[in-house]
Amino acid sequence: MSYNRRRNRYHEKKKPYATESIVALVAGGIALILFFVFMLVAAATAGNVGKIVSAVSVISLILAVVALFNGLSMRTNENFDKITRLAGIIVSSTAVTLWMLLYIVGIVVA
């Protein structure tokens, strides 16, 4: 903590951003963007998507799961900023949840 003479109070130094959590945030964001893009493609083609779109969606699910594990590994590290750690977990878990719901609904309906 450093002392602020002007206002006679203490304030904590800013903690650095966790690069692993930022990677998890970006990877989860990419997975979410791909989810919504592929939902639009599926809606536009009435569900008749190609094999490449299906393969990329599976890769996006795997990317989201890896991002979630990466974000969770940084969860307890107090040396980094809390907001980036939480954002990496929240975005990647949202992506995993949406992709898993899509696959579960696809299995149940088909």
C-alpha cells in the first residue's frame, strides 16, 4: 500500500492483468461470436449447413472448454486483477454452456 499525503488515506497499487485470463476471455469471446454466426448461418439455410461449418463448430466447442479450464486455473491467483480473472471465467463458461446446450438439444431432437 502506498500513502497518499494529499488526502491522508491509503490506496492499493493496481494489480497487473492476468495474461492467461485475457487469453481465456478472448478465446471464449471467439467461441461466442462463432456460436452466434453459425446460428445465423443455420437459420438462413434452414438447418442445412455444410460439413466445414459443423467441423468448425466442434473446434469452437473445444476452444471454449480449453478457455474455461485456462480461466479456472487463474481463479485463485491473487497476484493479478480480479476483474480480468472473473471475465475470463464468465465469458468462457457462457460459451461452453451455449455450445453444450446446442449439442444436447441436437441430440435429443434428432
